[in-house]
Amino acid sequence: MQVVLIDTFTVPDASKSALIEKAKEIASFLRTLPGFVEGYVYEKTDGDSDHSVVTTAVWQDQAAFENAKKSAAEEFQRVGFNPQETMRKLNVTVQRATYRRALY
């Protein structure tokens, strides 16, 4: 069964473009990993939610997802990227959850 990582961000307008660019940069790395299925960045255009940006990454299975977490942590360390520090600088809050995905 596929595993989906969903991050929901509350982003000040002034930080939105920087966050979306960083998300796209990270996605370009994730797409190279084994078991990556698809990913999207969603920018809210209407609605009552405090979350203005949502990202998703779908993995073939739990093993691919676990490998991706490990590989991403290693890559972030290699390039000197600290996600928590970036979120703090951009004044962004994030909620992260994983889901199993199956067709109806």
C-alpha cells in the first residue's frame, strides 16, 4: 500500500514564495529516490483554513518511505539545510502526517 506524506503549512504572505521555492527544490531531490510515485505543492486560493500551502509526497510502500526519510536527512546535512531553522526564519508553522493511500 502506498504511503503519503502530507505537510500543511501556515505561511505569512511575505514568506509564501520562498517556501514554495524551497518545497520545489526539495521535491527535485525526492523525485530521484527509489519508490517515489508523485508529489504536489498546493497553494490555497480560497477557504477558511489557516493552512495556505500543502505539500504531498507519495511513496510506493513503507520501505521506500523509510529510505526517503533517511536519504533526505543525509542530503539536508550534506548541503547544510536545516528545515526547522528555515521554517523559523520564514515564520512558518507546519503540521506533518503520513497516510496510507488506496483506491476507493
